Amino acid sequence: MMAPARRRRKCLKSYSEDAEYSENDFISRLHDEILVLILDRLPMKDALRTSMLSRRWRFVWRSMHKVDFTYRWVEETGNEVIPSVSQFLRRCKIKEMSCFRLSFRYNSSMLHRVNSWISLALKNGVKELDLNFNDLEDRRKKAMWRHPYYQFPERLYNSSSVVKLGLAFLKLDLPARLRLKNLRELSLDRVVLPDDAIEKIAADCEKLELLSLTNCNMRGDLKITIQPRTVPIKISILDGFMMVEPKTDLIIDCPTLGGLEFRGGMTRTNFLIKNVPTGVEARFNFDEMLYRQRVVLVTGAGLYGAQYDKNLQNLLNIFQSARHFHFCSWCIQILSVKKMMKQEVVTLGSTSLVLDTGLLKWELPGIACLLTACPNLENLAVVMVRQSMFKIRETFTRKYDFEEGQYWEIIGQETLTCWQSLRVLRFKNEYGDYQTWEEGMFCVRSFFTGYENGMNLLKFVHSKAANLERVIFRTNTKSITYLPSDLAIYL
């Protein structure tokens, strides 16, 4: 009978404090609510390990507001997700849950257990719910692209607490009525959707502001129909070039569209978009196309891969009245070929323009094309990214070659474009060597190290923007603002 008592005393002595804290241990003196907020910002493994710090910390983890078990948990602890979640929920005393995030390989034998977890999260007022039913990051298991059918508890569709909902790898079958009245963000990743699913979600979730769709309906058309609503909605679509079947269509009908972002690859055959309101935000980020060999090839006869040029031109026509446009390097390079071959590009009504570019020689015509296409420009941002070009045959370069260092000077003589409305010009250097400087020692020329064409672009825009108010130079660590007159010594 004595051995257990000795073990208990030894366990208690393993903590360095009882009721007294170290003189410099200010954190342990904080109220439990503050300590819980600290734990909520730590990775799950580190948060749970704090129970070994002292008697004071022993049970703080039980009141955490988050449950976060993904494959990162498996890698760091060696413990599987399913039993870890069961053990955690059995021992914790959560009264309010802010986040419930799980990644695991689902099968039908887990139905009741997963239902009980979700019901518990909803009972505790969970705000962010993120469920991945096929964690591909778990490299120990064979990748399975099966999309399981899972029927969510009815309580989920009637939740008033969920603000952000993320679902991955499943077939979604919705009930006749949803009452997610506070849902603002919905992310669906590799989810199989019925044709009317998005229309039903948008109609019943009146506060929905952001809809993110990643590789959804990979083997069929993706249909996004949203009836006119009070709250404008922004839509982000990522279609992986090798993920989505190319002989499919993207169909969008949303009269209250607030913004549309394309990411990944221009994979689908047709982009059928109608009822686009004026003044939307549009972002075309198809840079995955740059890293696929022979997707686009430029020859003396023009573009090999003309369907991509056709689809890009179609999107420009559709979003002609967009208020804000963000173009990736791939789009800029396509437009460079069109400009050199003297093909027309639609005039854009954008007042704000962002260009992701490496400022390479064969990107310059595309940049000039976009600047000419936006006569009402008020804000221009040039984001200098890693440099990459698609394949350009010598037959094209020989036919359309130009002097790189003199390009903007020649364009300045040829074009009559003069931006009366341009007020702000921004340059951001994300990858250059010149990331910081001493106070009062900023050098514009050093800022463009590795992007030498940037200086000539700055000079060109400076000469064409009569009412320019400020020029901002930003790196990942610092930024500095100049008046146009102060740049005269560099130009």
C-alpha cells in the first residue's frame, strides 16, 4: 500500500512550484483566461506539453479554445489523429471552442465517432470548422483519390456559430434548407458538388462573403450560380493543371459578384461567365502554366496553344469594366506576344492595376500593352517576382527582336498615353538582395538590383503621369515613400 503513495509524492515533487512562483515567472502569474489565449496560439503539440512545466500549468490546456489535429500532429508526436482526438476531447473541459481542425483518412466505420466530435464542437459554439477527409500529406499511406460520401449531422446545417467552414475530399449532399446564418467564409477543396449546390449555399447563407473552390468537380463541369443578394461575394477558384479534366467547363452567373480570382492553371476548355457587374475586382494568377513544358510555345507564326490566348482574351472582354485588375507573369507574357504581333487587346476601365513580373525582356511588351489599355489608372503596383519565361523559339525572337535597354524610351515616343488620374506608383521587390537600408541611405538604383528594366519603367511612368503624388518602394522588411520631384536625381 505504500508504493502507490510514494509514486504520488514523487509525481508532485516533479513540479518546481506549489503555490509560489519564481520571482521572474511573470507569465505563470497571469489569469487562466490569458494563459489559455497563449496556448491557443501555439502548435497543438507545444500547447499540450506545457502541462509538464509546473503545477500551475498542469491543467490549463483543458480549457483551450482550439482543437487542431492534422498530419503535422502525427509527424511531431508519432500519435495517430483519431485516437488523439478521442483522448483529448475526453479529458478537456472546453466551454467555448474557436477552432476545430482535423485531417484524416475517413472510412464508414468512423461515422458515429466523427459525428459526435462535430456535434460537440457545435455545442461549444465553434467558429472555425475545417475537416479534411483524405489527408494527402500523410505519406505513410497510399494516396487515395476516392471522395467518400459523408452525411453531416443535421445540427451543422443549422449552426449559428460557424463563421468559417472548410471541407476537403468528400461528396457534398446538402439538405433542402441550410441555416448557417453567420457563415462568412466557405472553402471547398476537391469536393464533388451537385450543379445546384453553390446556388443553394449562397441563397441560404446570407452573410457569405468569400467562396474558395480548389479542384472541385475535377471530372466534370463546375457550375456557380448565385442569385442577386444583399452581400456581394468574392470567389476564388484554383484548378490544378494536372488535376482537373481539360474537357470541362467553368460556368459562373453571379450578378452581385464582388471579385473573382483564378489560381493554378487555365485548365478548363471554356470559361462561361455572364452577368458580371461593373466595378468588380479580378485577379488572374495562372503562373502554374509557366512550369508545364510545352503548354505554351512561341514560334515565328505565333502562339502554339492558341486556346489559352483565346480564353485569356475572352476573360479580358468579360472583365473589361473591372475596377481592380491583378495580372500574373504568364498573362503578361501572353500579352507580350500579342503586342509584338500587333494584335489588339481590349481597353480596360481599371483604376487599380497590379503586375506580378520578373521585368524580363519579353515581358516588357505585355506590361506596355496593359499600361496602354488602362487610360483611367489611379494606382499602379509592380511586384517583382522570381523570373521565368515560357519557351520562345528563335524564329520569333529573330523576327520581333528589340533593344531591351531602349524599349521604354521607344514606347514613350510611340504612344500618346498620358495618365491624368495616376496618383500612386508602387514597386515591391520580394526576392532581390536589396531588402533593407540605413535611415536616410536608401538608393533607388540598388533597389532594382537584379531587375534592371525597373529603372527604365520608373522613368517611363514618371514622365507620363503628370499628377503623380507619390512613389512607394517596398521590400519584405521596409518601405519608403518619395515625392516625384525627389526622384529627379535618379531619372
